[in-house]
Amino acid sequence: MHYQPMTPPEKQEMLQEMGVRSFEDLLRGIPKALRNPAMNVAEALSELEVQNLLRALSAQNGNVKDYLSFLGGGAYEHFVPAAVNQTIARNEFYTAYTPYQPEAAQGTLQALYEFQSLMVELTGLDVSNGSHYDGATSLAEAALLACRHTDRTRVLMARSLHPHYRRAIKTYLEGTPYQVSEFGFDASWGFDAPDLESRLGPDVAGVILQSPNFFGVIEKLEGLSEKLHELGTLLIMSAHPLSMAVLKTPGELGADVAAGEGQPLGVPLSFGGPYLGYFAVTRALMRRIPGRLAGMSADSEGRRAFTLTLQAREQHIRRERASSNICTNQALCALAACVYMTLMGKQGMREAAEINMDRAWHLRERISKLKGFQADITLPIFNEFVVKSQKPFSQIEARLKAERILPGIDLAKFYPEAKNQFLVCATETKSPADIERFVEALSRC
């Protein structure tokens, strides 16, 4: 499509319709300091000079290839097979938009359908959508779904849920008839069951838990769904998707909704995004699922065909009546996750998950033996855990950064009571030699 500028007569016609004589008249109410800022723009550069400038600027960024990283907390360094990026770089996927015209978007729709099918198998639930923006918005949509389905007004969420997710849920529910409150965690970093039980009532629509939680601990959820369902309350569960390959799935634990971050499934860290949120539900909630849902049917000649289905038009044209205004998603990231899961297969994902657990458990045991550090080796974890130190984490972080090691996340930033405690993560990308290097560096702090 060519850009067609307006002609002078067209401009005058528009200005006359707005009741002004010139474009400058439209700006009279704007302070001059904002209308004419000083533009300190350098002289034009050649293509070679631009390339060198951008290369120098990018070299200022540190990444997990330049540093030995033990960061986690919702964004994880995992191995991504080369075939993943090669596949999603195809033009038909890379440039695809919302597939409203199924006759022109069969490839995109099939990719979403395959992603949904794989997420159903991974979560153990009945229906998955075509993904959300990220784990935080996915959980916020799950909170809204619970309130609307049960016709109740209150949601409970664990304080051991990722702090960013909790903030997003609070933001989503602000200005609605719904309220959200938190229940605490105990000394073992798991959710406080008595505190949860004391907050339950006939107005509670859903309970949101994460397992493994933000502290890396695998929560004890057996029997919880039955207790909640007796009260008419939904169980919403978030989990590291790779952990589902070795731990009980949300479906097996009786969850009504599984929602969370899908970044570990073939999506690189990318300085924090874009990522994708997964969202799966039981069949009873199928017609309340937000976002896009690709279905498989047949065309007029009986051939297999794909199309968007169970999607209320109010979502697009009468937004005030919509149950959700999530009209698009991170389809390219969902495709990457689909390719990753297909390449890895059941056995490959299980092996990757087992290596995650092995590396994390081994690192935790080694750190627990260091003077000045504590790590509870009795707690069940997946690939991250809490370490308590006798020195401020800022000192430890500064010293290890000088050795190009990222030691973890300062928990006191999110939990003031967790002073001098930090979250450490070890995935399948960390070799035994990497772990020993980290432990040796910590021993000198």
C-alpha cells in the first residue's frame, strides 16, 4: 500500500471542519517548551558507520552467554534447538497476523491448533487456547474467569505466587466488582494452609497457587481441589511448564485452570520478552476460555480445515459486553513452543526436566556446605531454591559480577522479611563444571 499525502485543498477542508485556520492553531494550547524541543541530532552516518555504532552499543549489553547465570524467578535460560528459530523465521509465520480469514491462514491456524493440543497433553486438562501475552496476564484472565463462572466476588492468591503476577492480577481487578486478597507462606516457603482455610468463604470464586512456587518449592496440593470444590471454589494453578513432564500435572491435581508462563518452551530470554502465557481449562469451563481458540473441522469438500471457534464477536466489535478483551496473542512465541515440544518429544522433555532437578539439587547441596550460607536440602524443589547468607546480597552480587557470574535474585526486593536471602536457579544449561565454578566463587565471598 502506497502512502498518499493529503493535498493542500484537502488539508484546508479538514482544518475548516475543525474550526481553525492552520495546523499551528491546533497547537496553541501546548506549551512552547513541548512544541519545539531542542533536537540534538548528529550528522548523517554511512551504512558502515551505522553498523559499527550499533555493534558498539550492543556490546554494552550483558547476556547469559557472556555471564554464567543462575537467575530464574520466572524467566529461565533453557536450551533451544536451532530448528526452533529456523522454523519460526519462515516468512509465512513471521509476518502472520490474526487469522480471521481461515481460507488465507490455514498454516497459522494449524500451528495454533497443534500448540493447543500439546498444551492439553502437557497440563492434563481438556481445552487450551492459542496463548496469552505472558504468564501474568494469563493468570489475571483466570481470576476474571473464576469470578464470572461462579458469580462470586473474591479471589484468593498465595503470597508465594510470583510478585509480578500478583501485581498484574491486582491491576486487572481494580475498578471491577471483584476483590483479591493474599494468604501467606510458612517457614518452609510453601503456602500457609491454615491461613488459606481461614479466608475461604461462600464468596470466594477461586484460589490461585503456583507450584513450583516463586521460591522454587513444590507445593503440597494433594486433596486441596476436593476441599475447594466442596465450597464451589475453583483451583487455578500456575507452574513451570517443563516441570509438568516429571511432576503431577494440574489436571492430575484437580485444577480447574492451568495458567502461567510458557517462555521455558523454546523461547529465549530476550531481555524480558516477548513471551507467551499458556491457558488451559476443564471441559466445564470451555465456553468461558478467553482469547483465541483454533478448532479443526472440514471444508465443503470434506477436507481437513482449521478455523477460529468459540469466540464471542463482542470481543471485537462490542467490547463493553466482552468477557475478555484479549483479541490477539503471542502467536509466534506459541509457534516456537509448539516446535520445541514437537522436537523434544515426551522423552526429551522428561529428560530435560530431570536434568533441571539434578543440577538444582546438586547445587543446593554444595552451597549448603559452604561456611556463611544456608540452604534447606530437605525441601522438594524443581530447578531453583532459596539461599540465606550471613552477608548482604548486594556485596555477594557485586563480587561475583566482577567474575562474570550472576548469582541469583535478591528476595528482599519482593519480600522485606527475606533479608540477605536470594533465589538461585540451575537449569539443564549448567554443566557440573559451571556449578563448581559458582560454588568456588561463593566460598570466597
